[in-house]
Amino acid sequence: MNNTMDPEKLKKAPFASSCFMGLGQILYLKQYVRGGLFALVELIMLFCIVWGSTKIIPANRSAADYMREIPDTDEMEEYFSEITDAKTLKQFNNIIAARAKSYKSFAKKHFKSDFKSLNFEDDNLTEIDNEIGELVDESENDALYDAYAKINSKFDKKLAVLMASYSHEDFDENYDGCIYCKGAHRKGNRTVKHFALFRGPIVTSLAGFFTLGSKQDTTVTKYMDHSIFMMIDGIFAMIIIAFFVFLYILNINSAKASVKKFIKIGHFQTWKEARNDISQNSFATIGIAPSIVMIAIFSVIPLLFSAMVAFTNYSSPDHIPPNNLVDWVGLDNFVQMFSMKVGGGEWARTFGWTAIWTIVWAIFATFTCFFVGFFYAFVLQDRRVVIPKFFRTIYILPYAIPTMLSLFVWANLLNGTVGPINRTLQLIGLIDQPIPWLSDPWVAKGALIFVNIWIGFPYSMILTTSSMTAIANSLYEAAVIDGATKWQQFKSITYPLVMFQLKPTLIMQFAGNINNFGAVFFLTGGGPNMPQPGLTTVTNCGATDLLISWIYKLTMNTPARYNLASVLSLLVFVVLVPFALYNYTRTKSFKEGEV
């Protein structure tokens, strides 16, 4: 490598890198590896912007099949029957003769008993083809059928190429003679695409994102614009552009840093120095890059898509693609969900009741389970408790049994008419009328919280027990020497140390309970209906539905309202994530502070 350099020329490297990206680094800085990678990215982006295609929209399925396949055998034979060119006819006859020879070999090998009855003359080739086809069908042998189809495909392809070479100026009425069509025609194929400048994947995806498609004059679903797929493609294109912008800025900054470095040391890097520089300074970037890409594809794109749906009219029955298009509607969905002036205000009232219940549920579900588990863990730590391991095993059983199964059992136990709990209470004379455990809105909410305690407290008990066992006995011994009571030991030692470790877990449990879909869905199904008349009928939301179960109903029940479900999802995300992050970062365990 020539390490001589011109400092004045070298100072132009950042500018050259901004214009030509990697090429500037190669020419000015002699950074062949890094510059080559940047240049490759730039070329790929340029290709995705400039080179693309437009599709032909067939009117029906038969037209689509016609455009995708090579010409039919009968169609090609009819075409050649009208040709007078001696050279082309000779080539045609040679292909027909070769085809007859292949048929003969195939029949002689697989149908020896029927071979003598077949007449392999050129003028009855179609008849022989049909006869052999019937024999193959009667054999019901898949391998035999594939071998026969391979012969037909081989010679149909040769005929199609010959037909294309003779009639290279003759195009079907579906085509306008573009580059794609000409190339396909020369190979004996038809095509459904046309070459187009500045219609590359990125440009097309961005255009589709903003327009969400247009109505196509076709009955073939495949060729209709699918608004949802176009939205996803557009989001993906924007993610790619964001990566490109990041690499572009990185390229310019690296050029600036390299210029300063080379001017300082007075020469370009040798191959060994360049390799060492990449291994030392770029290893972390190279190692983390696949993870960043995977996060963008599997996390960022779904989140952005879910948020974007909130600004569309994506709902059944009038806006479900591909038969119907989806349109951007701005803030109309938010107005419908939160405004009392839209309709009768049913959506706004339902949202208010459901949001309040979701918060109440999250608070009770979190703190009841946590502190009940805390209580049992503390009690079982007492040395006066006999066989504590046995009791821990008993208390852990509700957590060990699959939650869905437990909730189904509880739903049967709390049945208002034939449930064992009501029947038992009636038999012993404690109640006269069955308690509407799951049919009264307020009683159902109380039952839901109670059942959740039974299912959830063992988890908190396990966590609290493990935290308590980590507390040094010397602290309690010192407290006893100082005359501290059990309550004082709990208040000053046990509780602060346990909460120091488990407060982040408590915050996570609160966030999880806001989205605790299973408890509601499997026990009450969101029912019963809301006490306010008409709300459940219009919005499909029950009295015990959380926001997450309401979202499920909006997407899975008929009519599907994906747009309104997205509004709720966006609201939950915007409120819950900052809340959880704020509280989590303020905990002492996060700050690594002292208790």
C-alpha cells in the first residue's frame, strides 16, 4: 500500500465522503474495507430507489394465468402452421421430431404392452400425446406423471423460444414492449411486470404508505392493492432509510476523524494497522448490529404499525383489504373514542368506566397478591410454625397449576345457579337466594380480585421468602440484644430490605396486571353487561373488561374495529411505559444506593 499523502487533498475527504460515501473513503483515505462497505450500502440504496418495475393488472384469473405461463402447445403449433419461412419450419419440425422420439422412448420404457398400438408419426403427435397422457393418468403413479410432464415442459419451452425468436416484434395486446417483456419474450415466457425508472422498492413502498393504494380494475385478489401490506412496507422502508442516514452520518464523522488521525501520524494506515483498528474499534459495533436489526424488524415495526392503524379507518365490513381499501382519517378515531359529542357518547363513557376499572384492578390485583404473599412468607419464617416446608408446598400449589385451568374451575365453582359454592351456602342455610358471583357487575369485580389473590399470592410469597433468606441473621440478633420487638424487627429490618429488592418487581407486576388478559377472559369473559344501558351493545365491552380484553374483543368480534383497538393500544403504551420507567428508575435498587 502506498502510504504517501497530500494533506491538502486529504482535507477534502469528509466532503468527498459526503458526496460519494464509501468511494470518498477509498480514494482519499485509502480505507478499502470500511469504504467498500459504505459504498455497497450506497449502491444498494440507489438500486432500491431507481430500478424497479410496474405490474400489469389482469382483469381476471384466466388473463393472469395466461400472462404468467409460456404459450400453450396448441397455440404455438397453430402459430407455426401459418409460417412460410423455410428455416423456421425446419427448426420447428426438428423439435416436433425430437418430441416424438422422446414420447417413443418414454412409452417403450413404461408401457411395453401398449407400445405396439401407438403410431409415432409426426402428423399425429397431438393424438399420441393424448393417448400417452391417458395411460399415465390410469397408472396413478406420481413419479411417472412428473417424468411425462417434464418432457412436455422441455419441448414447450423450445417451441416458445423458437416462436419468440421468429416473432420478436409481435407482442400480445397485454404488453407494451418494455425491457422486461422483451427479455421474457426472447426466453419464451410471458411477464406481468414492466421495467420502470425511479420505481424501486423504497420509492414504491413510501408512495404506498402515503396513498394506501388505489382501486384496481381487476377481480384477481393477488393484483389488488392491499392497504395494510403497503403500510407495513412503507414502515419497513422508513426504517431502512433511518439506517442509511445513520450510516451516512457515521461515514462523514469517520472521515473527519481519520483525516485528523492521518495528518497527526503523517501517513496512511498499513494493512496491519487498518486490521487492528477495525478489530479494536469496530468489533462492538459489528457485534451489536445484528441485534439492532432484529429489534427494528421484530419490535419497532410492529409497534409503529399498531400505532399507525389508529389513524386509519381499518375496520369491518367496509374497510377490510384487499376487496376494500383503508384510508388515513387523522384524529377521527380519537375523537370518536374520547368525545361525548360523537353519537351518544357511548364510546367515551365506556372508555371512562373501563379505564377506571383497569386502574382499580391493577392496584388491587398487585398489592393484594404482593402483601398477602409477603404476610405468608413472613409467618412461615417464624420458628414456631411447625413443618413450614409442608405449608409452603400447599401454598405454592395454586401457582403450580396452569392458570387457565384454575380459572375455568373457579368459573364453575362461582356459577350462579348450579355452582358448588352457592349450593353449599344454601344447604347450610347461610343464604336464601344464590349470590350472583359472575352476573352482577360489582360482585363479579370483587370475585375477580379474590380469585386473582388465590392464584397470584404464591408467586409473591416465593419472591419474598427468597429475599428474606438473604437477610443476615446477625441483624436480627443485634436487634434482639437491643430489645427490639418482632414488629420493630419487621418494620426496621425485614420490610426495608425486602422492598429494596422487590420494589422493581412490584412495579413490573403492576404493569403486567394492567394487561392481565387471562384472568378476565377465562373467568368472566368480560361479562356481565355494563350497568349503563346500551354501552355493551354499542361498544362490545363488558363490566369486568380491562382495556386489554376490550382491545381483544374489538379485533376478534364482529364487526372488527382494528382502528379503535389501536387507539386503546396506543393509549395504554403511552401511559404505561413512561409510568413504569419513571418509577423503576427511582427505586433504590436501580440507583444502586444504600437502603
